[in-house]
Amino acid sequence: MKTRFGAVGRHGSIAVTERLVKILKFECTRLISIPLNFKAMRYELALFFSWYNEFRTHEYLGSRTPMEVYNHSPPSEPPLKLVHTSEVPKLELHVSYLEGRKHLPIIDIKKAA
């Protein structure tokens, strides 16, 4: 992770940081009951950031996760390249949740046999 410094008074100078805070609010803290125990809250945040980095794909990163980019690995599943709509294969959708947390879905799409 690189250290970023915003320019005082310049619009968008800390946009990456602001976007992360927005995602944290909308995809984590507004969807759970906030624990009053400090250790429990740290655990919930650790789960969220683990999910965010390892399982949540990012459009900006070419539908890869931050961990895939960091490790210089290709996406876990290459995007389907279709020429005609009649070529759409049968797909299976599997949804699981990181440690049972419904706000942290792990979505897996595979070609059906």
C-alpha cells in the first residue's frame, strides 16, 4: 500500500481514501449491528477487509480482487467471451458467506456440466 497525501483544498485529491470510507459505511457498518466491545468491532472490520481484498472483485482492477493484483495473478475465472447470444452456456451460481455474515457474500459462477 502506498502512502497518499491529499493536496489541501484540491477537489478529488483524496478520492481513493474517500471511496474506501464510503464502501466501508455502505457495505459494512450500515448492514450490521455495531458491537459495543472494541475487540468484537475490530474482528468485524478485519472480516470486512479480508472479504474486500480476497473475494470482492473490483471493476477498476479488471474484475480482479486486490489480492489477485497484489500477487500478479490472473482472475480466478476468466471472463466469458461470447460471439452470439445463442452461445450463452448454462451457468451455476453458488453463494456462500464469509463466516456466515450475510453482508459478505462470496459468489462463485461456474459453467454447468
